[in-house]
Amino acid sequence: MKSQSLEKPFSDVELDQRAIAILRENEWGGYTLPTRGLYPFQWNWDSMFVALGFSEFDLERAWTEVETLFQGQWQNGMAAHIVFRRDDPSYFPGPSIWVSGQNPSTSGCSQPPVAATVVRDLYEKDPEIGLARLKEIFPRLMAWHRWFHMMRVISGGAAIAVTHPWESGRDNSPDWDRALSNVDPSGIADYTRKDTGHVDPSMRPTNEEYDRYLKLVEYGRETGWDHARITREGPFAVADPGVTFILMRADRDLLELAKVLGAQDSAHEITTWLYHAEEAADYLWSERLGAYAARDLRTDDSATGVSSVAFLSYYAGISIPRRDARLQATLRRILEVSKYSIPSFDPEHSRFDSKRYWRGPVWVIINYIVARGLAEYGFEREANRIRLDTREIIRGSGFYEYFDPICGSGAGGGHFAWTAAIWLAWASPMTD
Ligand code: DGY
């Protein structure tokens, strides 16, 4: 599939209508596929951004999206990164590779926990519709957050680890290169990739990366998905600013929801999680980069370049004056060299690749959460720039999975649900 621009320019009203049509065409009963073909199941954070999109025109349906995601929640609290429910030969690795032992079948790791933040947004849109549904979902959110704080933190630490690049949602970011190179892929079972049959391989992770992704799945499966053990001694554990800051924000939103429900014990528990927030930020701060950066928990090495999630600290409620000036300077530098913000990896770094998945392209979901945090801290100019770039890129290329930050062309899957959702919830002029 070639990257594309829209053949004829659509008006903003037409784009609003197309975005709604994309959400509807990807609906599969009570849940939504990221896009047909490439991703034929329910993905965790995709679904939550999709709920935000639905909430613009069908709030009941938005709540249903959240509820169906939690049908795949494990007894130990984890909300899985994929809820399969059925097999589909067009995707690899499917349920028979993960062997999660769950019903419905799921993958064995999690994904960035945006759900509590989205649930708060849905509830606040209409508390009358939302209250009963909030009461049902709240304990599930608590259990999931507890799982992260217990299962993805190495003793003595506070930043949240990912134990598979897929858990970060940023699969092939250069943030994982070094740690992944320490994963020995020898002995993995033969397999055939399916993703490169749907999308131009130059836009996807490499085979070398895939071998290691599969090795990590095999390892997890062999432990019987013992999450504590995987984090403690598995082949890959990297503290991720993306998941750490997204969870921190979600903890704060969950705390507000606990207050709505008068759930004092939960509020107290969440406060203990947040008590370690600055400590987690300290661990992730890289003085050398002037930004927050991923850090390998096995070797203590920090990432060598700046990823867009570095700027999620504001979204997380972290603002440390002695660092913010440097972080802002880093952001300004990256915005200056990017025609379209925000590249997922520093365009001035040797590992930047404008088209390959998480090694450079713009992802509108990240734009939305980074800009939301910046606006909340008064960085209106930067937040506005990111929002208008998002609008322009979608106007020019349509609803792609991700976009080239240099020329703005669309890449990866087309008719992409989260891009349509972000248009409806934030980027369309309708939301001005
Ligand atoms: C994929 O299959 O590419 C997904 O990103 C894994 O979650």
C-alpha cells in the first residue's frame, strides 16, 4: 500500500462526516477495530481514543467501547493490549501464539492506560448518563492501575516498566533499540508476518525486531504469564516515560472519580501511588538530552534520543521549574525543525526515519495528549501549533494511522479509527 494524500480536498464538514463513517465502518458489535485488515481485533488504547471520538456524537456507544475492553480484564487486574475473542488468519501473532488462558482470549501484556482519563471525560460530558456506568467500571480501573503499580515496578523504583515494546504502544521506537539488542532471538519458532502484507514494509518494524518481539512472547508464555517474574527477571524491562506519564495522569483522573463516588479507601490508595510521581520523573530525566527518556532497568542506560512522549510530563501533572526551561527548549528545537509536529523521534538524531512506524512519524493521539498537557500548563502557543498541525495533516492526507512529519503524507493503515476519533474530539474546527 502506498502512502497517500487525499485525491481531492474535502471540506471540514465532509471530514467530520468521513470521520464518523470511519468509526462506524470499523465497529464490530460493541467494540471497534483500529482498521480492518491490519488490526482485526480490539486494541486497548486504540479503543479508548475511539471512545472519545464516539462521545462527540453517541455517548452511550462511547461507554460501551470502554465496557467491552474490560471484558478482557484478567483476574490479576491487567487489561490486555489486545482482546481477540476469535482467531483471524489475517493477523499474526494471534491467540494461539499468546496462549493467555483467558476467556475471551487476549494477548499477555498491557498497553498505555488512557482509560481512566477517557472515563472521566465521558462522565463529565453527562454525569446523569455516566454515573451508573462509572460505578460499574471504577473497580475495574482500580484493579488495572493497581496491577501496573505492583507488577510493572521493580522494587525500590517508581517509574513504570514495559516488558515488551508492544506494551508501550510505541513498538519500534529507538527507545527500545539497545535493550532489544540484548534479547537473543535464537530458537524462536518459524513464523510468517502478516502486517507487511497489508502495509508497505518500509513503514513497519524490521524482521530483526519482529524476531525479538516473538522471543519475548515465547518467554512470557513459558512463564505462564507470570507478570511479576517477567518484570523482575525477563529479557526486557525498560522504564517508559510514555506509560509512566499516561498512568500518572490516569491516576489523577481516577482520584477525581473516586471523590465523585465517595470511595475513600480507593482515594487513599491512589494517593499512595501518586506519592511516588516526582521520584518516577526524576528517574526518567536525562540531563544530557534535556528531556525525559526511557531507561533500561537491567543496565540503567538511558535512551540516546528524544521521543515525543518526553513532553507528556505536563499531561502527567509534573512541572519541575528547574527542568521545565530545558524541556521547553528541547520542544522548541524539535518544533522548529519539523514541518508537522510532533515527530515521534528527534528529527536531528541519526536513528530518525520519517516513515517507519514509531521512529519518526507523527501520531495524532500523542499530539492530542501532549498538547492537552501543554495547554493545561499555559503553553498555549505550542499546544496550538500542535493542534493546527494535526488539523492540516489530516486535511491534506486523510485518516491514516500515522504521518510523515516532513511531507505530511499518510502512512501505515488507512481509514484509521483513532485518527478519525482525534479529528472529531479535538482537531476538527467543529471543536473550536
Ligand atoms: C502490531 O501488531 O503491530 C501491534 O502494534 C502490536 O500491538
